[in-house]
Amino acid sequence: MEDRQPKEQMKEAAISNQPGIENKREAKKKPFKQRFKTNLPLLVFSLPAFIWFIIFAYLPMFGLIIPFKRYKIFSKNFFYNLYKSDWVGLDNFKFFFRSKDAWIIIRNTIGYNFIFIILNIVLAMFTAIALYEILNKKAAKFYQTSMFLPHFLSWVVISYAVFAFLSPDKGLLNRLLVSLGGDKINWYTNTKFWPFFLVLINSWKGLGYNTVVYLSALSGVDRTYYEAAAMDGATKWQQTKKITIPLLKPVIIIIFVTSLANIFRADFGLFFQVPRNSGPLYNVTNVIDTYVFRALLQTGDIGLSSAVSLLQSVVGTILILFSNKIVKRYDPQRSLF
């Protein structure tokens, strides 16, 4: 106890001597009007963002009770309809989990997203390392720009580009098969190819955007590390394994944790537009987002659609908290919070 008290006193003294601590304490002692007047320019600059969050982030939270009601339209007033609709408790959630397609939809959503997360991290990381090692900067910029362009294409445009390859009658792949002596394949009714198509198209579209994140991290790496490793006889692979990847570890962890938050969500355009909403492919292309869209169109049940959307948000929040806790346990400096 005697040894602990001097240590605590020294710690408090060190904290109090840190720059900015006294200024913060003095700022807290100032009256509210004086602090408000001092920070008024910053408050004015933050006002548009504050209004945006109120209108688009907080006001829509009144809709969180829709999943627990059987929403009906009585008049043109949304709040009146919400008030008059009957409470159904968890019936909307039960209806989703009891449906025959629930397991297929959840399997597809989680399975595809898990593959997307792992594949996009690995491909983007090694692509960024390859671009970083190109000595000709003009060539590196050209390759980077070429890979980044698909990110700006909408899924509607990409769906027509894919159709040009997979069209049953005039598609490029079928023409190639016929020229080689094979038979035409109706790609939009054959389910065994589409898991590979979806993974390939998603990786192609997002590779450039994901690569930029790693390139920005690599731009801050000191080149002297590689020069010292080269002098010690380290090969390029050894330099990548021992220097580059460990330095990219914080970025990889952040991307992985934030990606887990969306593992219960799916890219609607990828799974709806690219397969062209083909019914025979539902077994491998139907995910939660497309299910909600089709359920809303066919049944008009807003309560059911809202329940599934709320479930996505809750699962995403739980996953990001859980993954961040694991990261914090083994490497506290790499956790998000």
C-alpha cells in the first residue's frame, strides 16, 4: 500500500502536467454563455450536418414500431395509419422464420458475404502491394484507374454487359461453345454456375475501390524498412510477409470488423439486376434484400418487410460489437472503440 500511493501520486501529477489538461479544466469552469459564444462558429458549421442527421437518421426511427404492427393504410397520414394499425408483437418475425425459403435466404446472404469479405480483403491487399511495387508511377496510375472504373458503373449497366456474355441465343460464351463443337447453355436457368459468376462480378466491381484503401496505407510506409531488408538479403516475398502485411494489419482489422456489420445485408443490384430476376435461379440468388423487395411487391405487407430490415440492423450491430470485443481482447490497440 505504501508503494502504491507514491505511484498513484506520480501518475496524477504526470496527467495534470500534460499539455491541454489545464486548458480543458479551465474551459469547463467557464460559464455556458461564454463557452457557447466561443464555440459559435463551430456550431454554425456543424448545423447542416446536425439537421441532416435529425431529418434522415432520427426522425425515421419512429418507423421502428412498424415491424411490431400489422400496418394498414386508413388515410394519407402516415402517423395516423401507424397509430390505428394493430399490434402483432413478434408475428412478423415468426412469419419470416417459418417460411420455407428462410433457411435458403439466410444461407445465401451469410455465405456470399463471408466469401466476399475474405476474397475482397485478400485480392485488394495483394493488388495494392503489386501496384506499390511498380517503379513506373505512370503505369501504376493507369492500372489503378483502369481497375477503379467499374466501381462507378451501375448494376443495371453491368447486368446488360453480363447478358452480352451469357445470352442464350447470341451470347459470347455460347458462340464460343458452339465454335468449339459444344452445345449452347441456358445460363439464366442453370444454378450451378451462378455462385461463381456472382463472386467473380462482385470482386471485379469492387477491386479498384478496395485497393485504394490499402494503397493509401502503403503510401505512409517508410521505404527504409525495405532497403534495410534488401541489404540483409530478404526477397520480395519475405519483405511482403515480414514488413508489408504486418504494417497493413490495422487496416485489415478495421475493414474486416466493419464488413461484418453488413454480413446480414446483401447488394440488391448484384443479386437482382445481374441474374435478371430469373425465377429458376432463386435458389442461389435469393438473399434477404431481394426477398424483402419481392415480398413487398407481392403481398404489400410493410410490417413483414420492416421486420426483416430491423433484423438485419440488429444482427449487424451485434456482430460488430462482438468482433470488436474479440479484437480488443487480443490486440487492444487495433480495436475500433
